Amino acid sequence: MLDIPDGFASLLRAHLPYADAGALAAHDELGALGLDSMGVVRLLVDVEDAYGVELPDELLNEATFATVGSLWQTLSAAWPPLR
């Protein structure tokens, strides 16, 4: 099972209007939690700022932003200190 760090979950939660106060799980769908296309853009900016990384354009797709876990895995792969 993929563990989602608390700091990353807190950053995400600010962009997920339908997320409850419980822990975010890797399989949670970002769209079902209220992330829309404009939210993706704002989330991307916040993630890149928080982690000091720029995600390559080829990773900016529906699969990356499908679930909490898919976004965390993409970020982890792009930013070696997270591994």
C-alpha cells in the first residue's frame, strides 16, 4: 500500500472541496473529491512551489491527476529526494 505523507495530503486537501477530515488514501479519486480543471492548474502550481520541482509536460495528463496516489507517485518520480 502506498503511504501518502501528511504534508502532501495537507497540500492536496486545500484543493479538494469534497474531502472530509479523514486521511486521504492513495486510491481516492481527485475528481470525486472536487478537483476540476482549474483546480488542477492551481494544484500543480502549489505542488511545484512546495517541492521545488517542475513536472515535465509529458506527465501532465489525466492519469497523473486521477488519484491521490497517482499524483504522489508522479511527484516522487520527478523529485528524487522523495524516494
